[in-house]
Amino acid sequence: MAKRIDVADLNIYYGETLAVQDVSMSIEPRSVTALIGPSGCGKSTFLRSLNRMHELIPKARVAGKVMVDGQDLYAPDVDPVAVRSQIGMVFQRPNPFPTMSIYDNVAAGIKLNAKRMRTSELDEIVERSLRQANLWDEVKDRLDKPGTGLSGGQQQRLCIARAIAVRPDVLLMDEPCSALDPISTQKIEDLITELKADYTIVIVTHNMQQAARVSDTTAFFNLRGIGQPGQLVEIGDTATIFSAPANKATEDYISGRFG
Amino acid sequence: MRTGDQIFAGLSTGSGVLILAILAGVAAFLVVEAWPAVVAPADEVPGGAGVTVYIWPLLFGTLLSAALALLIAAPLAVAIALFITHYAPRRLAHGLGYVVDLLAAVPSIVYGLWGIAVLAPATVDAGAWLYENLGWIPLFAGPPSSTGRTMLVAALVLAVMVLPIITAVVREAFLQTPRLYEEAALALGATHWEMIKMTVLPFGRSAIIGASMLGLGRALGETMAVAMVLSVSGGVSINLISRSNPSTIAATIALDFPESTGIAVNTLIAAGLVLFAVTFVVNMLARVVINRRRDFSGADR
């Protein structure tokens, strides 16, 4: 659990179009790294290349290295399905499986990986995951009800429980609070801070305060111009990035002058 | 309300009422015309044993051929729809979808011709093989038909006929599986097939049932193809490969109506009433099945 990520010279393409250019960064285990930047700067694309979800888009491809504890995710003998089962992901819009109960949603990943498991063992994992996601008390009496009956914030925590049920090495979050109200957002942020103890977390956010509140490290992505690929402008300690950024564009973006 | 709104509201209400009136009219016609056969003395009804004895084998033949057709067509349709939506390269998928839609528009008499001219002779050997090797199953009790105009072939023709309509409806539903859920499954480490099992199939479940019922409705009411293909002897039999088969309601009406007079006409209409009721029940059952798990259907809320 909680592995370190080293990205080296990563170029991400949609067909012939270079979407993200030459990204290199290191992400420490048991830390929260926030990816910020204006729309279209490639931060979500970059995030999705960390668990090989990017290549599911027809003709999309990646060049470069993503090392997780020294293992290159893009080595030819690596199975993308195995990568995705070890790197969890939470999406912008809560997406619990509508045809499954709350219980089955949390158990979905385990059922995929380990086919046979005793019911008691599965019950335990489901409870543990829901507790970790701070959702257990709210749903323990209706585990057999559909997950789509929950509120948006509860659904998102259900998705987090689903992602951590398989004990992934890394947890990726793509604007997990953008569809939520402030109170649900705060619950998720508290949860992120708690989960940091066990997981390496990378989060994309448009909310600068959120980045400042939850992250240890902040990476600022930007476009040089319209039609140009996105680039990593600056990465560093969150406190430093928000108080004394090295780059002018970072300062402008953080202070709200553009983006 | 403005005049335009009133006219439009009136028109749409009228259309809604019209469909109910047509349905009621058809039902009333069937009941009124069937009644004389129901109350007639048994020996005046064709067959000489009353209306129930006359209709039962026809109903049996109708249900058997339609159910068999559905059994063949539904899994195949789901597989084709899956291939088109989730496996085929985009260009091929486009062409295939188009071809499937075209197939749905082929008139049933063409399928009938194909069945009697091509499929029936081609299955004679297969029928003999089934009889020799699987003859202990009552379905293949034989003796095998030498013309191939068997219940099995009729069901195959029906299956080919209903395949496009089921495929088309199911394909549309599969295409509408939100990307959101497919990604959720893939991000959990599902393979392509596991993703389909977790999201696409459950999401399309109602559509699969609904489409199957549509297909069943078409198979139940199909007239020409069965009338042309099936070699009929009356009676009730689940033997699929022999030359003596029960006929179906629709085919019997089509074949016998022109030569019928008096109470025989009423008897045929009574058979039509039964078919009407069966299709009604089939549709209602489909709705019950679809509604039962609505909470989990994935419908937007």
C-alpha cells in the first residue's frame, strides 16, 4: 500500500495531437498532491494516464514513464487491467453502479479481483471500507438498497469506499467535489486528510482553497497558448506554491488573475 | 389559454382517446363475433368437438413456435448488439447496424419463401441426425420429416424474422449505457467483458426484456412465414422434427378464412380473440418484469 510515483518525460496524445508535454514529477507516498490549472491544461488527462484510463479513448496514447515503486506502468508486459485494480479512481460525478445495492457497490472491486471469498470476510471488508469512507453509520441499515438512492455527497463517499475496498496503492481523484454542496465537500476533504495515512492521493481540483486545505504538494499546469499542449509549470510544497510561487503564471492563477 | 394551445391540446387528447377507442373497438368486434362459436353446440364447430378443443392445439402451436423462436433469437440478438456496440471497430459497427435495420424491413413473405425453398431442404439431414443421436429426447422423437417443413424450421424462420427488431432495440439501449458507469467498472480493474457484465447488461436488462416481448409479439402473430413453411396435421405435439405439427392461430386463420362460412367463421374469430388476449398478457407480463426492479434499473432520478 501507499506507493511512490515517479513520472519521467511523459507525453500524452489524442491521436496526433499532443495534449500534455514533457511532464516529470515525483509523488511521495502517504501524501496528497493537488493538480491545479485552468480548464484544458491537461491535468485530468495527466491524472488518467496514471492508471492507464487515458488509453481507453480510441487512438489515445502515452509516451514516457510512470514508475510506481520502480515498476513502469507502461512497460510492455504490464496488464492495464492489473494497473487499474491497484490504482483506485474517484470521478467528477458520483457514479455508484445504479443496478447494484450499496453493499454490492463496495464489494464490486473485490469480486473482480478475488473470485472466491467467504461471506463473513466480505462483510468485514465492506464494513471496514464504509467506515473508512465515513459512511457506515449513514447506510448500515440499508446496505441492500440501491446506491443511487443516496445524496450526492453520500454517493461520492460510497465511490471512495468502493475504490479503497480493494486496498489500492494509489487513489486518484478527478475533481471529486465539483458536483457537491459545501457541507458534502467538507466531509470529503476531511476524509481525504484521514485517508492520507494509508494512501498516496492525487487530486485534480478547480478549487484553489481546496488545494490549499487538503494537499501537501501542489502542481500547477498551464497552456502556453491556445492550441498548445499543456505543461507542468511548477510543482512544490503547497505552502510555498501559495505564498511564494517561483513562476509568474502560477502567481497570477492563484491570485485569481486568470483561469 | 391561447387558441393555438387549445387546438393542440384538443388534438393530442383526441389522438390519445382514438387509440383507446380503436383498441376497444377491436376487442368488442372479436368478442361479439366469437360469441356464436362459444355458445354453439359442439358438433357444429369445425372438428365436431367444441371451440375449446378446436383452438387449444392452435394455441399450443402458436406458443411453441414463438417461444422456440425467442429462445433462439434473444441470446443471439444480445450477442450481436454487444458486438456492434462494444467490440466491432467503429466503421464496421456502423455498417452492421445499418444492415440489421434493413433486415427488420424485409417483408415476412420473403422470409417464408426463403424458409420453404432454402432452409427446409437444408435441414433434412440435420433432422435425421437429431433423430438418430438425440431421439430419446421427446423434442426429437421423429420420425424425421423428409421435406424439412417442421416446427424446428418454422421456429428458425421466425427467429430470423424477430432477430433484427430485438437487436435494434437492444443495441440502442446498450449505446445509452452512460460512459460514467463503464469507466467506474474499468477503473476498478474490470476487463472489457467484466465491465459489460457489471454495467452494460444490467443497464440494458429492461430493454432486453422489452425487446424480447416485442419479438415474441411479432412471432405470435406471424402469419405468412408459418403458413408457408409448416407442414400441419393438427393435434398437440412437442416433436420438433416430424411432418405432423400443430398449426398456429394466425396461419390457420389466413389459410381457412376464405373457405369458411357460418359458425366456422365465428370459430376462427374466437381463435383470433385468444391470440389477442395472449399478446395482451405477454405485454403485461413484460411490464411487470421490467417494473419489478425499477429501483435498480439505472433510470435517471
